[in-house]
Amino acid sequence: MSRSAMNGFTTWACAAACALWWSIAPTSAPAGEPTRSVAAEELLPLRPQSARFVIDQGDNAGRKITVRIRADDERWRVDHAHLKDRCVHRADGGALMMSSSVVEADDSELRFTPAVVLLPATLEQGKPITSRAKVRVMNQKGDREKAHGDYTHVVELLGACEAKTPAGRFDVWRVRETERFDLGLASVRVVTTTCYAPGTGIVTQQVEKKVTKLGLFTSTQAYHVSLHEAWQRTDAE
């Protein structure tokens, strides 16, 4: 990867563009036998909607951001605390697959081959799901490759808890995604812990990034977002 490409990608990995830190308190499971698995459609309903989030902690603390889910032909575009326009489709069996996403900081596009499992049809506690793919980092226009390498994505269900946000308290499932980009001269590790309210979607998200360049220089960053105004249905695009 060229030095300019590495710097561009590192700018994304170190940016605190739309980040927040939520208040999350572990709680006991509901009365009766605790549920230890949850369906993808309960965690992330794919329907046209949007919500306002607030950055709780970080360089942009107090800033409000809009997170959207919108239709795109037979696929969906799903925003995320540090990525936007995650291109998601539902595979046979119900798993949610991600084929690309756009970096918030500089609008670079990340293309994954093959598509990776964003959420399996049913996510079970204690059974992480690992996907591996090749990744290409494209410029904003999508006509020039800036970098390429290997990508690993691990998603796991951590359990039930209660999340307190400006929009209220929610009983949620905590899900952790661990992403690793190996791009030759640079590697990036991103750990995202998301709280999903069943049937509602994302209510908090915590992101931790670690960037290593040339195997010598390391930088880290953490930030958090939480729901400020409730999710609202929008017209399909």
C-alpha cells in the first residue's frame, strides 16, 4: 500500500467523526429461563427508518448525528457509528450479509469479497461467527484502488443488559463485532459493541480502534454514541 493510501486509511481509522459513549448497566435476565439466542431480524429490522444519536464522549461530544436505514433495490444501506452505507442483504436462511461499506472520515469505500456475515440468522451466546474476506479500499468515486488486503470479522452475542440513553431506558442485547484489516504497511483493529433493543434496533454503540503502521507505531481511540431521538419510519427510497 502506498504511503498516501496508508495515510488516507489511517485518517479514517483515527477519526472521531461520529462517536459516542453510552451508559450500559448489566441486568439480570427476565424472569424464567433466560434466552441465550436472538434472531437477526430482531436485532436489526431492515425497514426504512432513521434516528438521531448524540456523541456522548470524544472530540465531538455533544454533536447530534442522524443514522439511517434505507432501501437500495434488493439491498439495504445501514449506517453505523464509524461507517456509513453498509450494504446489507438478507441471504437464504435469514443471515444478514455485508458486501461493502463507506468510511465516514473520507468517503472511501470498503469492498469485501466474498460478503461477510454481519449477523447470522440466529446469534447464540458463546458461539461467535467468524468471516474472512479480501478487502479493497477504493477512492470516493470508486474508480481507483487505494489499498487492499485481508479482512476478518467476528460477531458474538455477549448477553442481555439495560441501556440508558437520552431517549429512555431499553432492555437490550449486547453484540460485539471485532474487525481486523491487514493492509501490508498498516493494520487496523476495530471493536464495536452495539446494544440492540429487540424489534427497535441500535440504541447505543461503543467503538474502539487500534492502528499500527509499519509494525512499529500504534495509535488507539475510543468513542461512544447513544440514541437521542427515537427511531422513526421513513418513506422507502
